[in-house]
Amino acid sequence: MGTTETKVALVTGSAMGIGLACAKAFAQAGYTTVLADIKEPSEQALELKEKGFLAESYCCDVSDVQAVKEMLDWVSTRYGRLDAALNNAGIQTPQRPMAEITDEEFERTVAVDLKGVWNCMRYEIQLMLKQNEGAIVNTSSQGGVTGFPGQAAYIACKHAVIGLTRTAAIDYAAKGIRINAICPGVILTPMAEELIRRNPSLKQELLRDIPAGRMGRPEEIANAVLWLCSPQASFVDGHALLVDGAFSIH
């Protein structure tokens, strides 16, 4: 089994947006960071390495339980430990009313957004139990505590992620493993920028419902995730942290 003197972090869905911002934050904080995505984020990891940070890339479809097991086996063999994990990989359902979402769309959303988190947590926890410590953060959404039109399958999964987080936190709190969820609001990711480019009026519609008066930045989610995984959050466990500019309480 390999060993490393630095802490090790794994970030799924790290090719772009929030996941990439979080991977960069872990690397900048001194973690050896594994960037994982369904298409290997090798260029993103290389960019971090060229800046002097410790980073590796890995190709994994989180909906495939065997692929996830192999990824965590690889982490264990290569580094000998896992200190922090952000289960961020996710997809959105096509925007339409609940009864119009197809079985295939529902099942694919559940496979990635819920079962993917389940798969990753299972093997992350098994590795962390060997070292009697670790921190896991699961990406939910402001939609994990509210509703949102036209996204029934996605929102159902994000609610379920919070329930899974809370229950697993109870299961492993005494084992030194903390498990929390992050609930991002409307964040200015490349995906959001593209949607706004196609529909310029969308930005005003979004801002209307955010008391903070602006969209969030991926780095602001990364700061929250990094804190949840840090010793400063040592008694924070089973919490779903909203980072949404007060949207959900408006």
C-alpha cells in the first residue's frame, strides 16, 4: 500500500464549474487532490501540477458501482489514505413538468445524482474507517430544501442526498468520520453563463429571487467545502449548509 505525507482529497465531477473550483481549493490548501469525472480531467490536473500543486486525474462514471470501487482501490493503493471527499458529480433532468419526464430520464438522474453519491460514500467510508478519520461532503442544492419547477427528478435526488448525508453522519460520527452536505444556490458556472448567453433575460429573473442581489461564484462554494473538511469544522456533522445568498429563506 502506498503512503503520502500530505492529506489526500477526492473530488468527483471536477472537470468544470463547482467541482473544479473545489479541486483547486483543496490543492491550494496543500492536499494531494484527485480530480475525477466521467471524462478524465487530465488537462485540469495538469494545470494544477504545472503551478506546483499535487494533483492527479481519474476517469470514473459514479453510477457504475464497480468503477467507483476500483477508483477507491486505486486511491488506497496509490496514497494509502483519504482525508476528504467531495461527491459532486451530477446531472440535471431536462426542464419539463414531472409527468412528462420519461422513465429513462428519471432513472439516469437517480443513477448519477443519488446512487452515484451512495456508491462513492460506501467505498470512501470503508477507506476512512481504516484510518479512523475523514470528512465527506455531498453536493446537494438549494433545491434540496425547496422545490423548483420542471426539475422533479433532480430535486427529488437532491432532497434524498441530504437524508442520506444525515443518516450516514449518525452511523459514523463515533468513528471519526464527519459527513455533511453543501447546498449551492445559483452559481455562475460555465453552464449558467451559457444559459444566460442563450437567454439574456434569464439573469434578471434569477437575480430577482436572490436577496444578495447577485449570483454566487464557484470559489464561494469551494471555500465552504474546504471549511467543512477542515479541523475548524470538527463538531459540524450531518449538516446541510446553504450557500445561496439567502434565496431559500426569501
